[in-house]
Amino acid sequence: MSTDTPFSRALGIEVPLICGAMYPCSNPELVAAVSEAGGIGIVQPLSLTYVHGHEYRAGLRYIRSLTDKPIGVNLIIERSSKKYLQHVQEWLDISLEEQVPFLVTALGNPDWVVRRAQPAGVTVYHDVTNRRFAHKALDGGVDGFICVNNRAGGHAGKLSQQQLLDEIGPLGKPMVCAGGIGTPAQFIEAIDSGYAAAQLGTRFIATSECKAHADYKHAIVDAHAQDIVLSEKITGVPVSIAVEAETRIVAENELPGHLPGRQECRGY
Ligand SMILES: Cc1cc2nc3c(=O)[nH]c(=O)nc-3n(C[C@H](O)[C@H](O)[C@H](O)COP(=O)(O)O)c2cc1C
């Protein structure tokens, strides 16, 4: 396996491995540790500010004090709330002012982010779960795709790692494999199969750099694939969740057993 890929070259990093944005698990120390180790950590702005208590610019600067290697920022660009969108615009402005070199957009059309970011030399990748969304993102001018497969933590897609490679590969942009990677062998396999990088989430929660609760980390380490289901009962969008947690959340919140599906979109 070569670590020299279009992704690692574009960002000037040693290892084409991303620690994906995770609400609420992306604490600044985790983001910095991944970048410092040669991969790239992604800031989740709501996590940085709301969960971990940093003012946004100060939080970015704190991460910068821990590493001078490249970091990225995740912008969830859905337009359902005007107030939220204002925050996204502020986070984008500040990220550009603070010279963050990489943005990962999710949901919505990333064209307006691309128009602002690319002239500043910033690389923009968009989260996609199928070819239709990848086409839209391509029209918006993105540099590459985060291909979220059916094994991803958080809001997963429906297609497998290989199906996404086959469907989206012909569009000719670098692709990042997101979902189901937790071992060096799986990482190597993803790169050897044609992905330009891998984005890991769950595996990074179970690290000492992540500030998640120890019980959560143990549950991850102890879980098997059959303990996880893709559920639409929590947010209406398919989300990976342990069977036991799904049952508890539905019962505690008196959620209907099956909310109307928005199967094709992702949201956090
Ligand atoms: C707890 C959790 C929260 C997540 N939150 C976000 C998020 O806020 N934004 C985003 O774009 N992706 C989010 N993701 C997806 C991750 O960035 C990454 O793509 C995914 O975890 C990869 O799959 P894996 O967990 O199997 O490694 C989240 C994932 C998890 C597990």
C-alpha cells in the first residue's frame, strides 16, 4: 500500500487517514492528536463550541497550539434553520480566516461553500451516499467525495464500500472510504481497492485522546457487528445504533416505532 494518494498529496499529510467529525465526540485534543500523528483530524463546530465549551475561533487556535499540522472542519450545510445557517456561515468565515485547509461538507448543496473556499486554496470534500448525490456535489465543484457506506457510524448510507467505489469512481474525483474501518488491514484494503483515503469515526472514540465516557468506549470495544442496527426510529434518518440503545431510547422518549423515512438524506 502507498500512503502517497491524491488526498495525502493535496493536503500535504503523511497518512491518508481522517478522524471524521463526530458530534459530540470530537474534542479538540482528539482532532489535534490525529493530525499530529500524520493523518488529519476534523473539527465538528457544534461539538467544539457547544459540547466542549470553546469559542469557535479560540477553539481552532487551541487545536493549533497542540499541532501545526493540517486540520479540517465539518460543515453541515442543511438549510432547515436560518439561525443554524448563520452559524455555519460564521464558522466558514472564521475557518477561512484561520487558514483551515480542508472542509468536509454534509447535506445540502455545497456550491456556495466551494465558491468561498476554493479561491482561498481550501480543499472541499462532500459526504455522499450514492451516485445521485455525488453528481450534485460534482456540479457544485467539490474536490472529492467522502463515500459514506452501510457500515458507517452515525448516519450511514445504504451501499457497500465496493458498491460506492463502482458507482462513484467513474466520476473521476478522489474518494474517501467512510464506514466500518477499525483495523490496519481494513485501512490498507480500502486504499489498495482504489480509495484515496479512509475516514474513521467509531474507532477513534475508543482512544485515550477522546473524552467520551469510559462506558461508551468499552461498549464499542465489546460490540460485534450483529449488535448494531440501522435505525430510522431515532431521527427519521438511518443511524447506526446498538440494538439495546435503540430499544431504550424509543421507550424512554415514547417515539413511534417507525418514523416516516428520509432514507436518502443524511443529517446530524
Ligand atoms: C458518534 C458519531 C457522530 C458523528 N457525527 C458526525 C457529524 O457531526 N458530522 C459528520 O459529517 N459525520 C459524523 N459522523 C460520521 C463520521 O465522521 C464518520 O464518517 C463515520 O464514523 C465513519 O464510520 P465508522 O464509525 O464506521 O468509522 C459521526 C459518527 C459517529 C460514530
